[in-house]
Amino acid sequence: MKICFVSSECVPYVKTGGLADVSGSLPSALSVLNTDLKIFVPMYDKIDRDKFNIKKIKELSGDSVGILENLYSYDVYYTLHDGKIDTYFIDCPFYFSRGVVYTSDADENERYILFQHAVLKTLQKLQWSPDVIHCNDWQSSLIPSMLKLQYSWDKLFENTKTLLSIHNIGYQGIFPQDTVLKAGFGESLFVLGGPFEYNGNVNFLKAGIYYSDAVSTVSPTYASEIQTPEFGSGLDGVLRAKGERVFGILNGIDTVDWNPETDKLIPVNYSFSSLENKYHNKSELLSLSGLSKEGDTPLFGIVSRLAWQKGFELVVELVETRIYEDFKLVVLGAGEKKYEDYFLKLMKDYPDKIKVFLEYNNKVAHLITAGSDFFFMPSRYEPCGLNQMYSLNYGTLPIVRNVGGLADTVIDVEKSDGNGFSFSDFTLESIESSFNSALKLYRNKSQLKDVIKRGMSADFSWNKSAGEYLALYKNML
């Protein structure tokens, strides 16, 4: 099966978030399942061409894309991803040499219009006919409409299907009305309530949902949630109209980098059979944090962007309410000033119990994951989430809100197959109930070990997810 994977970012070349992890890991997992894969990514100036042996392909370069009255030329670069997957980079310095991946520039729409046209034009030059073009988020979500409305004359694409993966429906690519013309569509296609129109503007993601052959999201629960007004960000109606062509496939995790048995970033490796070694990491984390190691005190961890979505008001309120309890908290992250200030105040008020690292630090992230007993993720919404799966893998029990991918991975300990703590309502009372359960379980070491074992035994690898994607591709065909 031939699969064209199109993404605006991809590990290890360029990353701003989880999309890059998926774009780097999923194709690698698919490549061992009898697939022929090509990846397409913009050539941002942040990408190190020498480091990744990225070379220009003269035969594919020098073409151009027209945006209104202007022509913008582009070149095509190439490398092997993971030593085996053809990976192409669309290079147009005018649009992609800006020092950052995403911008708030007035021509942000044009940057990804050029990218998407260039992907299709490069496929034409290669004379490579994909069975499926797998688009990701709004930056590549015009490809389904381009195929149906602009490239349908080319028999190269006559049997090609399109899948649009939505990694976070809050980001939709909303731009002024003339965007429809910039993308090469007729003005007549911009009609009230039509596939491109959204509150008087053009919505890339809406068009992608409408014209794609299928839509996927990054967890089964999120696939259901985004079809409701609460979680659909205004596109729930378009998604409901898609009917049974909306699917949810849980993201996998990198089980090489995030494996407590081999992790090079933690002081002591361990497995379930050597779980006592986990507590050497706890000791190191307490030392790093300047917190006392005396006594047998439960340690809670947070590794996250500090943002509204993540729901940390509940943690702050919980800590202030239950500060008299015997526990400690270590926080790693940065983000919105409001939340940074919340946690800094907690640390100032309770320096013997709370340590906050306002930074992104991969080594500390691994140590918190390995050294904590419990891990907070009280998100307002969470399309998939990775940290709860990392935590389960490391024998650190997550405390999560029952939304999105958190609902699909964390089962409350009240159930016989429980592996963590899950609450539904975004209230202090709800998180407090899970907190109480965690403290109670911590004191029952035998039962605690049983719950840890269930988490560490689960398979969160990309192999499982890749098999589900391959089944979906076949279903589409």
C-alpha cells in the first residue's frame, strides 16, 4: 500500500508539539507493515540540513505555485527518515525562513497553501500514485479539496483517498475570505454555510473535514467528544454529518526513549521485577528539588505546558485545601504567566513541600516521571495525552480527568482492572476524591503494587496504533 504522509512538523527535524512525535513515529511503525511511504514536511530554516543529510533534488525543484497574481518558486529536498522512509521537504525561503515554525503573519494562510500545492505537484513529478494521502491538522487539510476540485483531471490521483487526522480541533486555520482565491478555488465556492465558509471567514479544517474520505482523531473518546458542542469548537455539526467516517485511534508512545529499563536520563533503571530501584529515582528527585527525604511521603509530579487547557487551577486549589496532608509536589513546565504565578506562589508559601521548575527540561521530565508516586493531569480537554502513558509505563500512577485520551488509557482503581485515578467533573470535590484515593492506596503497599503492575504491563507502543491505521486505510480503499 502506498501512503503519502503530510505534516507541518516531524521529529527529529522540527517540533513544536505532539504532532511532530506522531509524524515521526507513526510512519516508522507503518513502514514495517508492508507499506510504501513518503513523508512531506516544509523546509523551515530551523531544520539542520547537514545534521540530517538533507539534499536538494534538482529534478523536482524549480517549480512554482501561483497565489493570486504572484508566482512563488520552490525547491524539493530529500532524506531517508529512520533510514528507510523517503522524506521530502518543500523549500520556499520567502515563506519558511522566518526563524519559527508557525507565525501570526498576515500570510500564514499562503505559507501552507504553497506547501500543499507543492506536495501534489511533487507527486505528479514523481509519477507516484498514493493509495492514501494522510493529512494532519489544518496545515494540510486543503489537500482533499484540492484533489477533488483542482487535480481531478490527473488520472494519477483517480483512486487516491484522503484521511484527515485532527490532533487538536481548537486549531482550525481561520483566515479572511480571499483565502479561497489564494488557494486557487473559484469565488463561487465561498458561500454561506458551505464547506469553506465559517463565520464569514475561510476555515481550512472545516474544508478538510468536508472533502476528506475519512477523519481520524488521536483517541476514541476524543472522536466522540468533538462531535458535541462542548468539545467540537464549532465544527461538531460538520463532524456529525460525516457520520461513520469519523474514527478515533489512540496515539502511541516512544517505547525506546520512554522505557524505565533502558532510560539513559534517569539515575537508576528498573522494571516491575526490580521496582525497588524506582525509589532511588524518587530519592534523586527529592534531592534535586531540595525537598526532605525523611519519612515515607507520597510524591506527586506534573510535567506539562502550563495552560488553561491543562486545568491546573484544580491542583492549586487542592494543594491549598489539603496542605496539612503529608505529601510533596514537584512541577516542571512553562506557559501562561497566570499559571506560572500560581505555582510560584505555592512554592513560596510552602517551600518544604513544593518545588517548581519553570522550564522545559527533558532530563528533569524523565526524572519526575520515574521518581514520582503519582502524576497530575486534570485537563479540561485532552485529545490524547502522552504523559499519562509515560507515567503508567514507569509505574507512576496518573490522576486524570476522564476526558479524551485520558479516558481511554487510565482506568480508576475502583474498577477491578484499575491502573490509576480518574474523575469526571471539573471540580475541587472530584479531584479531591481522587487525591484521597491515592493517599489511601499509597498506604496499602501490596494493593499499590498490583495497580502499578497493571499500568506497567499495558502496550502503548506505536505498533498497536499503526496496525489500526493500516486497517483504516484498507477500509477506506
